[in-house]
Amino acid sequence: MKISQAWQLGIWDKYKMPVPRHRPTSRRPIWIIVLISLVCVSLIGAYIYPPQHYPACYFFTSSVCTPFKDWFPAMPTRPLTDDEMASRVVTKDILSLPSVQSKNPKIAFMFLTPGSLPFERLWEKFFLVVWGKISMVDAEKRLLANALQDTENQHFVLLSDSCVPLHNFDYVYNYLMGTNISFIDCFQDPGPHGNGRYSEHMLPEVEERDFRKGAQWFSVKRQHALLILADNLYYTKFKLYCRPNMDGRNCYADEHYLPTLFHMVDPSGIANWSVTHVDWSEGKWHPKAYRARDVTYELLKNITSIDENYHVTSDEKKVGTWRPCLWNGEKRPCYLFARKFYPEALDNLMHLFSNYTAI
């Protein structure tokens, strides 16, 4: 941030003028007149032709740079509240930070679980580390806060206790580290389970047109993890006005807070799909769950081959939308992990792991 200084030039008469007398006309110092003229011309030029500011790049795709001014949302036409103004300043600073250069960049895998990890043995086979447990938005922020303490953690993956890996560690590492976006599920649902959960109490900061929905299982880069912890403005709106049994509607903050936040502050910085596969095809309140008998090589091969993400609205029209999963502009498989698996499926998964992760 440049600090401009206003310089004021003044000429003071410090001396008492003597009685006029006849003498040759004195020559005023020409250099003072020239200096004052140059200053005036410079000030006028700066006013008419303001300096161009070339912001730092924030997003790279095959050496293409997207400037800061091109992606940060435009100022709303209404006056900003004090909290909004403060939030925008913090958000701009965080998103314009250069990436932390680490000699050993790592991925933090964070498990949101009410108890022990049923697939611990499978995850040990995946990366030979025992990870933690905890339980929604506040729990997610606590997990991020702990993971951010290690400056070498550059990407943060939120998983549940019923999640399993679909690829080997090297594939997952290269997939997440090889791009500069976060994988946050985000889409607009005009139906009762989408915008039907919106509350006008969120105004003026969150308008209904910006309200978004998505799965809570995210994978975010470090800048976005910092932003999640720093945000208090939008977090407070969802804490107060997005909860079950409020005004006759059931709103779930873990499905709406992050999609709405990033749609508003950095829409081009997210992929709009989650790298964790969930099957909602049964149309129930909970996704399809896989028992031991369901876990076959064919099932896992089918999931790992999916290269388009699907969203469907909850209104009567049930509008479905398929979009390709683009990784640095290239169509790639969408999913690195999958849920929801029963603990009884562990032996089958252990037996198949080396085969299906090589797909």
C-alpha cells in the first residue's frame, strides 16, 4: 500500500520592507520560479493522468496470469458496512499473499470424526501416519488452525471417518499440489434445499442471489485456509441465521457457508466440485452407503473413472447439470477419495487397494 504525502509550498514575508528608493530592478532567483512551476505541472499531471497500478498475479494456469483487479468482486452499489470494509481489506491482503516457499510442501489430511477411525489400517497403508479426530464449521476451523501451525502444510483436505482413498499417495499429492485452486463444492440451487434455506436476516452482506450450496468435504490451499480462519463477517451471519428449525426452515451451515463465502470473495479460485465422491442417486436424506458385499473392483474402477461432476436442483424441475472436471484446463478424473463406507468393508478395501489405486 503506497502512502501519498501532500506537500504544501508557502512563501512567507519574514522581513520588514524598507522605504522605497530608486534602484535597479532586482532579479528574482529564476531557479525558484522554475522549481515551483515544475511542481505545479507534476501535480496537475498526476491529477489528470493517475498512475497505473499493476497488481500481483494470484492465479496461474499454464503461465497465464490473472491480475488481482480482474477477480476480486466489484464493490456493491450500496455503502459498505464497517464490518464489510474491514473484511474486504483482510480478504484482499490474504489472497494477494505470495505462496509460502517450502522445501518440503505437505498436505494436511483432517478427519472430522466423532470417535475412532474405522479405516485406520487402510489410511496407514495410504500414508503411514495416524491422524486425528473431532466433530461441523467450528470443528473444521479448529482442524485448520492446528494444521496451519505447520508452515510446510500447503494444502488441507477435510475427510470423514467413512472416507477411503481412491488413488495412491503420489497421485493425490501431485493432483492437489499441481494446481493453484481449492476444491470446494459450489452450485446454485433455487429449490427448497438450496435458496429455500436463505434468510433475509443475512442482508445486506449476503444477498439471496449469492447464496450457494455444496458438500462440506473440501480440499483448500493455504491462502484459502487462512481466509476461512480470518473471516468473521460472513461466519457470524451463518452462525446466527443458518440453523435448523429457524423461521420454519432447516438451514445447515456446513452445506452453505463455505460455498457462499468463496462464491463471493474468490469465485475463480475454486473448482466448484469436491474431490470426495458421494453417491446421492438414491434420493434419500443420506447418501448411498457401501457394505462389504458392495465393495468390488468394478465399483472402485467406476468411481475413479468419473470425469464430470453432477449437480441437481431440489425444486420440482430437478434440473441436472454435468460439468467436466478441469485440472489446469485439462479434463481429469474428479475424485481422489470416496464415502460412505461401512467399517465391515475394510478387509475388501485392503485386498483391493493396490489394484484399484493403480487405475
